[in-house]
Amino acid sequence: MDENTLFKQQKDNPLIAPSLQSPNQPSQPIQSSQQTQPTEPVQPAQASSEETPPPSLPQLTSNRPMHKRDNAGLLRLILGIVAVVIITFLVILFLPKGGLQLQKVKLVWWGLWEDSRVMQPLITDFEKEHPNITIEYIKQDKDHYADRLLTRIKNGTGPDIFRYHNTWYPMFSEVLLPFSSDVISQDAFKKSFYPVMQADLTNNGAIYGIPLGADSLSLFVNTDLLKAAGVKPPTNWDEFVNASKKLTVKDANGKIKTAGAALGTYGNVTHAADIMALLFAQQGVTMKNISSSAQDQSDVLDFYTSFAKGDQNTWDTTLDDSLLSFSKGNLAMYFGYSWDIFAIQKLNKNLPFKVYAVPSLYNKTMTVASYWVEGVAAKSTHRNEALLFMQYISKKETEQKFYTETAKIRAFGEPYARSDLAASLKSNTIVYPFVSQLKNATSSIFASDTFDGNGGINTLSNTYLENAVNSIITDNSSSGSVVQTLDEGLAQVFTKYGIQ
């Protein structure tokens, strides 16, 4: 099958009130109401042959009484000096040890994945730089996280700083505080972070979040299974299709014992939404042109579901969840994110596997990014201090420390979100594949494991996508008919969240 068969078609300068200034008025000469005329004409002085000595100055003696005005002035001077001395004494007496103190401020930061022991070193360094600010980090339960967060922020009892998924801006746009340029400039953001982050986190020229880490959908392969079958890791979808068939082993009844690739169904494919998002993106289907790309959507659905249809299928609905199947050694190729490695190693620490870039389509190298962002609540009563913390976490040194701290409690640290740190991970063959693809990554509302609630943007979109796949696999519906239903459902999501 060649590629042409796979796819037929491809806010924030603060407003500074102008100073109220009075216009400069030119000086006017002072005119007397009457002109005084001399009674006699002034006679010119006569020249003298002898010099007239200048008049002598009056002599100040102790017998000369002081003028009342001088006495009053001296009294005011003495009183002023006494007042200054008294005020200075009182300031010294009541000044706290250490001098004048800034107002103490406490910020509340909601996290989601990391424990306090990971985040506290970052917080401690910040508090040293800003001794008047303390930060309370609270790790939240992932269940119904988005619903709980949004409700608390709106009623004024939410955190000052909070973590949100990169696809959630449409849900949180009304409660997110845009960053001022002294937090991070547009130019610095572009130089330090990936294009996908610029697209996800900026709106009308304002930046709304800083990611501490990032991830991309990648291809996991069981190296033992590929070696036994004489298959190399595929780099494009033609190679992927051929490899998946060659790696699939069935018993005499046609039941799959070892699956080549986990695609085609929805419920038992981990990250099915993300895989579909990847295929849509490579085919050129975006949310901006969703209504005019029915044929491309149809082609993607046909390609995806083909892995679970017919005698040449490599996957079906009877198999274990794909992450579990891969961990058991019953699946040769699996699509996942870096955090899946911890689950796989927990299930089978001896599983031989490697991570590669996802297959390309028509030499189009592209994958899907999924990552979490730190934002500031617009209703925070300590916005300036919260923005100072955003400035801090945007720094390269802070992200390096975050990577180091996360690496202390697990196999590797959180992959860097800053593009200028990617090269430092080249020697790490497990982490680097996830980072190396971020320069060509996009994002999609079709995203798994975001815990955005029943009415969240990801859950609603994924549900429509799942229904489309199941209609083809279970009901034998045509891809053309399910695309219409899919697009109608997505239109409702777009309307709900104001997506143009």
C-alpha cells in the first residue's frame, strides 16, 4: 500500500493616565494703577575733584534690639529642628529589626502531578529572591480537576497560580491573566519556546502561560519482536503498514496472539484521540478548516479503522488495552507519551523497547504535543507577585532545576519545554525522541488524559470522535456519513467555547 492509497487527499501595557499639566503662561509685566510724577525735575550730579567716601554700614551691637520678624523666624527654625529630632527618634524606636519591611504576600499554587518535595526547591529559590512572598503549593486530585478549578476561580476562592492543559485556553480564557511584557516579551518567548506553544498560549499579542515541561506523541517499538521479524522501525506510513502486518501473529482460528500495531478501534487503544489528531494533522485537517475538509477526514477514518478490519487486521476490540498489551510483550508497536514509560516499566521493568519519531506522511514530519502550563488567575488579589513568579519560572535555570528535581524521584526528568535546552538531552535516548519532535508539533482538542470533566473541550470532542470510529467498526457505517455527524458535533463544541 503506498501513501497515495493511505490518504487520498491530502493586554499588555498598563494604561498610564497622562499627567494633568497646566499650560505654561508667559510672564506679564505688572502695571501700576497710577503713574507717580516727580514734583521736581531730577538734577544731574555735579562732578567733584575729590572722591566722596562710601557711606559706612551700620554697626551691629548687643545693645541693638532684634527686629520682631527675625525673632519669629528663629523660633520657627528651632521648632522645626526639634520636630525632626523627635520624628527621627520615634522612627528608630519603633522600626522593626532589619529595617523597613515590604508587605507580606502569600500565593497559592495548584499543581496536578508533582509532589511538594519536587516543587519546594523551586519555591525556596524564588522566596529567597523575594522574601516578602511565600508560596503554598497544593497538589490537586486529577479527577474533575478542570471543573473544580474553574468553579473556584470564578467564585473567588481559587488559587493565584494554577496548572492547565495546553488545549484549555478556550475554556479558561475569561479567568486567565495576560502577562505583562516585563514577565517575558514576545520576542523572548519565540526564541525560547516552540511554535506550538506560541500558537497555544498567545492571543492578541498577549501570553497566557509558561510551560515547565512538554511532551510529544511518539512511536514505541518492542526491539525483540522487531528483530525476530527482521523489521526495522518504520519512518513513514507505508513502512508502518507493512511492518504491522509482518509483526502480527495469529493462531489457527485467526485470533491475534501478537499484534503488530494498536490502531483501528477506540476503547482499547490508549491515546486513540491523539493518534487520530496526528493523522488529521498530517493530512492537513485542522480545526480552522474542519467544515471544508470532509473528504480528508473520511480518508483518515478509513485508514485508521483499516487496522481493525478484514483478514489482514492487526488489532481488534477483544485485545487488552494497548498500553497493557505492549507492557506484556504482546504488541510490537505502540503510540504514547513519555509518561507512559513509567507505567510500562512498573508493569514490566525488563521489557526491551525503544522510542522513535512517529511515521511521516508524504515526508511531512509532524506530531502532536501535549503539555501542561502554569497560568495566573485574573481574580488573584496578588497579581503583581504572581507575575513575578511567572517571570521566574520562564527562566532557563528554573526549568533545568525542575528537570533535575523530577529526575530524583523517577527514571528521568520532565522533558524540557524550552527549545534552547533540547540539545542537552541528545545523549538520553529515552527522553530525546519526545523533545526532538516538538519543533514540528501541533496541538489538537482531540487529547487524552486531560481530566477536563464531562463537559470539557477534550471530553466532548473525543466522544464525537469515538462515536465516529465505533460506527465504522461496529455498525459498518460509511466514513462519509460519520464525518457529517462528527462535524456537527464539533460545531457545537466550537460554539460552546467560542472557537472560530
